[in-house]
Amino acid sequence: MNYIFYFLIVISIIAGALNGKLSDVVNAILSGAELSVKVAFSLIGIMAFWLGMMKIAKQSGLIEFIAKLIKPITKRLFNEIPEDSPAIGDIAMSFTANAFGLANAATPIGIKAMEELQHQNKDKNSASNAMCMFLAMSTAGFQLIPATVIAVLIGIGYKNPTSIIAPTLLVTSIAFISAIALAKIFQKYWKPQKNNGGKD
Amino acid sequence: MFQSVMNFISLWALPAIIITILTLGLIKKVPIYEVFTDGAKEGFKVSVNIIPYLVAIIVAISMLRASGIIELTGEILAPVLSHFNVPADIIPIMIVRSLSGSAALGIFSDIAHNLGPDNYATTLAAVMVGSSETTFYVLAVYFGAVGIKKLRYALLVGLLADFIGIAAAVSVCNLMYLR
């Protein structure tokens, strides 16, 4: 991450200078910083709501139940996590929220799942295999209906806006399965390193 | 049929989940109000915890977008990508997709309004934006919330999967809409 962070910023400054857009790049620091805080603060309410809901779900045994239900799949994907761990239930809930396009529920629940995975993580600074797998599943963004995109298409009078559901679903499935497969392959060959000086 | 079923599910998914959680909580004699407020307390802490990670990622990406390098990369890639029937208008979406969801949606919206409903670029852009999640944002928020600093292969896998998604979108749309 150190190199990526450095690369993104230095490249932007150099490219901005060459394009004569250096002042835009400098202004972007301020607007970007402002935007980050806005994003974080806009999350507080919905985050509180879903963390509250998830706590009820956990105490009533619902999350454990879901975890048991999908055990056959998660056993293979998250083989380092105990089968009855609450993390598995949270992961399933997060996946469901994503699939139905409930973005504002998916983020808090996803964070909850990540926290559960962190409990079982030995090195608290470094992502575990399970965390990388869950992140791969989340960044692939498996979604059944791209509601926002369809709304834009309806707005411009696209002939049959929902016709894009099928190709989109196919593409998102391919990306999702690839992400899982890649995470599986990488975890075999990319062992966690000890004390590599904060490198990635 | 498929459509109306899907719309029904989209509309009812959230209410159904909430009713299930609350009802089951009451049946199992969980003091739902207390437990809810107790869990909700965490909301503020988690949101504040992710601020440093969001600032790092969002500032870097805002700078990158302001620098004009995305347009430049697009110009370099255009001749290569035209072999795969990728219209030049689409290229910014391909580059920006993993970096910023709102930017990708904004570009898609521009394409849709400027090129209109009958243009292949509109369809391809729709599939590309609809099938993706913003890798950098998810990474910053999810890992930031728990304080992970060493990502290991997580970003690489996310970006490779994004690339596969782009290739899949181009192939699927080529097959469905151009033949």
C-alpha cells in the first residue's frame, strides 16, 4: 500500500504539471479530504442502524443459523475460520445485502463481518486469508439487479432497460467467480510475511 | 415475469430482513430495544475509524482524476481497444471503475445522455458500470474499519477480477449486440 499511495500521488502531481492542471490537482487535495469526511459522516446513522440490527440478529441466534445453512460453501472458501463462527453468518448477510443492491446495509454488515474475521486474525496489522477472500467477494460486487444503471437508462428512453440485467448478471458472475478463484490461488503462494517493514 | 419477480424481491428484501430480525429477537426473548441501541453505539466509532483510510484513498484518487492522466491513458489505449470494438467513450469508465463509483456512474450518465439509447457505447457502459463495485473504496472502508495496514494480495486480486470483469463485459456485449 505504501508504494500504491506514493505512486498515485506523485503520478498525479507530475501528470498535472505536464498537463498544466497542477492547480486542479492541488485543489483536489482539499475537495478529496472534505469528501472523505462527508462519506464517513454520512455512514454514521445507517452504520448505527445496521450494527444495532445485527446485534439483535446475533443474540437471537439468527446469524448462527444462517452460518450453519451455508456451511457447505463457506467451509471451502473460509477453511481457516471455525465453522460456527459468527463471522460466517455476517459474511452471508453481507453477501445477501450486496446481491440485492442494498448498498447502505451492505457496508455496515460487511464491516461487521470484517471485525469478526479480525478477532480470529493472528497478526492484527496484516490481512488474513479469510479477510482477503471476503474482500475479493465484496470488491467483485456481485449484484442481481443494477438498479441505478437501469434508472439512468429509463431516463434516456432506452428501449428495454431491464434487458441489460442478463448480460450484467453474466459479467458480474464471471468476475465474482474469478475473484474467489484468484483469492484461493494467491493464498496458496502468497504466505503472510513476518516483519517486512510495513511493505504492503 | 423475471423482471417483476426481481423488482418484487428488490422492494421487499430490506423490510423482510428487518421484520425477521425483530420478530425472531422477540420470540427468543432478546431485549431488542436495549440490544439495538447497544449495538448502534458502535456506529459512530466505526465511521470515525475509517476517516484516515478514506482520506488517504479519496484524496489520492481525486488528485489522479484532476491531473488529466485518465484521459491521457484513454488516448493511448484507444487504438488498441478499437480492435475489440470498444468505443473510445467507454475507456474512461474502464479506468475509473475500480477507483471511484460515483465517477464511473457520472461518466456513464454523460455517455447515455450524449450518445442516446441506440448507441452501442451506452449499452456497453451500462453493463460495465452495473457489474462492478469500487474496489479501492471497499478496500479502504473494510480494512480501515479494523485497522489492517498490510493488504497482502487483496488489492491485486480485486484489480485482476475487475480486469476480468471488463474483458467479460466487452466479450458478452460483442456477442449479444454486435453479431
